[in-house]
Amino acid sequence: MKTNLFLIILLICGLPAKAQLYTGEVQNRPYTDLRPFHFGVLVGTHVQDLELQNAGPQIVTAEDGTTSETLVTTDQDRWDAGFSVGVLGEFRLSTHFQFRVAPTMYFGSRHITFHNMRQNDAEGKPIEQRQDLKTAYFAVPLDLIFAGPRVSNHRPYIMAGLNPMINLNPKDDDYLKLKQYDVCAEVGAGFDFYLPYFKLRPELKFVYSLTNSCDDKHAGKLRDAAMLPYAKSVDKAHTKMVVLTFYFE
């Protein structure tokens, strides 16, 4: 008798938990991932850096024809912030794979510091020159997304792709100039949140340039010979960015 009563109590207590397990949370937009193609918009922020390879000692010809050896070290001494806006189009390849094209504008600047090791100031320290290298990139990231199974109104994913970029703000009168075209690799991860009226997708990705971004022909076009030691101080540069993006789909 006691055993039967104990089993009945367990059954009654277990019914609410069992009902909760099978009922679960109401799914928002349950068919949104079944669309073969859809559009969206994006906004985001990023921090960017330049990985610079210094050229070492250089022989520079002055305006009077004399030559001298110079040594300038160059570095972006901090990660500089920027922001991005764009649109996206996403193709459904299968249950777990999507292909995304997201034309995006990246706006920002880079704080570049030059140290002339052959010239000292009144305190005996190397003379410093600075450049605020403003950038405005038009990029078209091509990303392959692998998404896990949807759990209620959440779905994690990872992504990887290529990001061709066009520099829309190259300046010819600065110490350092970047090439107009660049190609980057990018990898990242994100999370889908299914809301009642749209899907929100926060994503964090890392971007790294696959090509030499430094314009090595820039120094030969400068008219001011005093700029040559700084313009020739770098022979390779690679773009690096950490990007946080919010997609609204």
C-alpha cells in the first residue's frame, strides 16, 4: 500500500516537469531559416591595427644631391576604434550551412608613430613624427556559415571567409600610404536570437590581411625630401581587425 502511494505521488509530482519538457518555450519565427534567400542590414564596431615590418637602415638622397643613412622605426602604438554599416544577402545551402554576402563600409583611423633613430631632440630622445591615417574601406565579405541545431529561440554558429576590400581614402601627401586594394581572411562565431519580428545575430570575427597593404611606390612620388626617411621606413604592412557586428534579418 505504501509503495503504491509513493508511486502515485511521484507520478503526480512528475507531470508538471514532463509537460514543461515537451511544451518548451514558444518558437519565434519558426520558418525563417527555411527561406532559400533573404536580406538584412548590419551595424557594428571594430578595432584595427597595422602589423608593420620596418625596412631598417635606408640610404636617402637629399634635395642638394647628398646621401645619408637613416633609420626610422614605425609602429601603430594602439588599437584604434571605428564603426561599420552595410547590408547582407544570405543563401541557404542546407540545414546547417549558409553562404552570406555582406557589402560593408568600414570607417576608422590608425595612429602611426615614427621614431627617427639618427636624429635626437633637445632631451636626447629620437625625434618623433606622427600620422593619423584615416581609412574608409568598402568591403564585400564572402562567408560560409556553419550553424548548430536550433534550441528554442537560440542558435550558435561559426563562420569563415574572404573579405576583398577597396581603400576609398588613400592620401598621396602622408608619410605612409596603403594600397587601394586588399584581401583579408576572416573567422568568427556568433549567435542567432529569434525575436518575434526579426532575427538578431551578434557576431565577433577576426580579420587579417593576406597581402602586403603598404604602397611601396609611394615614397618615389613625394616632393618633400624630408619625408623620405619616414616614407621608406616600412616595406610591409598587414591589416588586422577585431569586428563586432549586429545583423538584423
